[in-house]
Amino acid sequence: MTQLDPHRQSQAKQYARIKRRLWLVDQSINLLYAFLWLLTGWSTALRTWLGNIVNNQWFIVAGFAVIFGGIYFLINLPISYYAGFILPHRFDLSTQPLKGWVVDQLKGLAVGGVLGLILIELVYLALRVTGQSWWLWLTGGMLLFSVLLANLTPVLLMPLFNKFTPLGDEHSDLAERLMQLAEKAGTQVKGVFKVDLSRRTKQANAALTGLGNTRRIILGDTLLDEFTPDEIETVLAHELGHHVQHDMAWLMGFSTLLTALGFFLVSLAMDWAITAFGLTGVADPAGLPALLILLSLYQLIIMPIDRAFSRWRESKADDYALQATGKAAAYATAFTRIANQNLSDVDPEPWVSFLFFSHPPLSARIAKAKAWQDRHPD
């Protein structure tokens, strides 16, 4: 039976600590950067300068977002380089050359820039035309945007970064087994696809992505090369558990409630920010840094609640996977392989799990699988 590698676990804890510190630095820089724009008057000065060029709110919002976001991208680039390239290579997780990483950054900047600009323009449209109820309109808009993005990501966005190919004859039995598992779960999928994760990483992953006619099973080649068919089946059963238990609706519903509360609280706080920083109103593009600060602070406050809700749903998906496959031993070894291969900390400190983990710790998931096996020895 696959065992945890003590050396890899020691590395995993060190890797996790470094990533948490980088996250804290990144969050601090993000807040400080936005606050400086407000405190120094750069925000209102940029809005005035753009307004002198052309009297068009769409142009002013776009120009402000591009300049504000572009400078932040450059300031944050050293951290992104260290966290995304240096650190994974240091811990022998990455297979990506520097050229590939740069290309990915440029692709991400292009895709994220376009989507982010569209989103910001829609946000400021709502701020301009919906009055005091803007927070409610934005909540509905964010829900629609999330559903649309979830539907289009597998067919439009993900192929920009990875190559997806149907499983060939070598894995035909596995593909058939997974399709039968999906059918048993009452979930229609378009097929089983292999993704070339090994171009970038040694870490293994699998997913059930998309909605409706874009839903498909995706297996990393790093998973196919290292995991047994039974282990892959249990991992996929977990993903199917989310669909069987309507977790997409649960998560979107819960997220929408938190979003509505957040936008409402931000709408109240923006009344203070308007006066404090000389803004013309909530729809003033110069208030973008204030909006980002308030939303970021709100996200930090509710993060433990959001993570706890996610862990609850993930635990229920684990229960489904064990019941649907009856392969508890394979499920336990799958998590053990994930811990070894992905350099995942199986037993984090309780406060780390409470604040950061969207899934139960791997030690708890392995223990659950072993306990299930003890109750169902046959």
C-alpha cells in the first residue's frame, strides 16, 4: 500500500509556510497600493486627466482601469515570478521553462485584462444607472457572469493554456469506466479528455468542468501516469458527487448571499469614502481603489466562513465517492499519492485549515476512507 513520504511531508510544510507568507505580502501590497492612490490624490488626478482627453465615461473607466491595473501588475511581477516560477522549481514541482512561464503570463494578462475590463465596465454602468440599489443589481450581474464563465471556460479559455485530447485506445477501458460512473450519477458529460499538465508541473489533477453541453471529464497526464484506474475512478467519483448533490447550486447560492451582503456593506462604506477622498459619487472612476480596498477587506473577513462552507460540501462529496465506488482503500491511497506527488501538507495546523483550506485536510480524508473500509469490510 502506498505510504506517505516523510521527507516529502517535511518539504510540504515548508512549501506551505512560504506560500502563506507570500500570500500575506501580496495582500499587503495590494491594499497599500490602492490606499496610496487615494491618499496621494493620484486617483482623482488620473480621472481628471482622462476627462480632459475625452468626455466619455466608458473611456475614462477603461483608461483608469488599464493604468491602475497595469502599474499594479508591474509592481507585483517579482512576487508572481518568485511564487509561480522560482518556488515550484525549488521544490521540484515545476517542469516549465522560463519562456513557457513568460508566455503563460502574457496569455493570462490578455485574457484576464479583457475579462476584467468587461467586468469593471459593467460594474460602473450599474453604479451610474441604478442609484442606491446598485449593490443589488451588481449581485445579480455577478451571478450571471459566473454562470456564463463556468459554461464557456472549458471550451474557450482552458484550451488557450493547455491541449485537450480524448483518451486514446491505451486508456479506453478507463474512459468507459468513467463514463459509466457519470451515467450512474445521472450526469451527462461530453467525454473524457487528457490534459497536458506535464508541460508545466509534476502535480496531478482531475476535474469535471463546464455546465450543460460543455461538461466534460478532464484528467491530467500526470494523474494518468502515476495513479491506478481504481484511484482515478474514486477521484472522479468525488467530482461527480458535487453534481449529484447539486453543489454548484449550493455554492453559487451561498456565494450570492455573501456577495449581496458584501456589496451592501461596501455601499454604506463608500458614502464615507466619497467624502474622505473627494470623489464625485459612487460612480466616480477615481473611486475604483476604494471599491477594491473595501471588497478585499470584506473577502478577508468572510474567508473563514467561505472556507468552512466549502469544506462541508467537499466532505459530502467524499461520502458520495466512497458510497458510489465502494473502493475505500483506493480512495485512501489516491490521497496519499496526491500528498506525495503534489507536495500537499496532510496535517496542517488547525488555524491554517480554518483560515485557508477549502477542502478537509488530507489526513482527515484518508482517515475517513479507512474508517469507511472498516465498516464495510466486504
